[in-house]
Amino acid sequence: MRAELLQLQLRAARGLGDMAKVAELHQAMAKSLAQEQPMNVEVLAHWIAHLRAVPAVDGHAAVGATGRLTRFWLGRRPGLKVVAEWMESCGLGPRRL
């Protein structure tokens, strides 16, 4: 239920162009989903979207989670661009979340 509410808020914030709120909501989605399935690829997608929404974000937690999850899913820690392209190819790009 919490994830559905966050998803609705995310769509509204994206529609309004409030990228700071979008980043905040992606972070909340990642944390919420990670409680049930910590290594789910959708958790990684939300962390990536969080980092992409606000490039200057103070994201120690986001960067750490992204690194851990990309090593799990890709076997290495590539750059953000490579990971973002991979997420798009999986159908989990920021525009689809």
C-alpha cells in the first residue's frame, strides 16, 4: 500500500516538474521496496532514478546502495550511464517507474 501511494506522489511530482521531490520519492520507494526484497532490481532502478533526478544530491546512502546492487546484478560496478542504460533496457527506466 505504501509503495502505491509513493508511486502516485511520484507521478504527481514528475508532472509538476519538482525534481527535488522526485528524487526524494525515488529514495523513499527504494527504501520501502528494499524492506521486503533488498536485492530486487526495482530497488536499484529507484536508487538510479534518485541519483539522476538531482545530480548534486548528498547521496552517500544512494551511491552505496547503487554500488552494492550493481555488483549483485551486473557482477561489477560500472558507471552511472551504463547502469542507467541497462535499467532502460530492462523496462525500469525513470520514465517508466
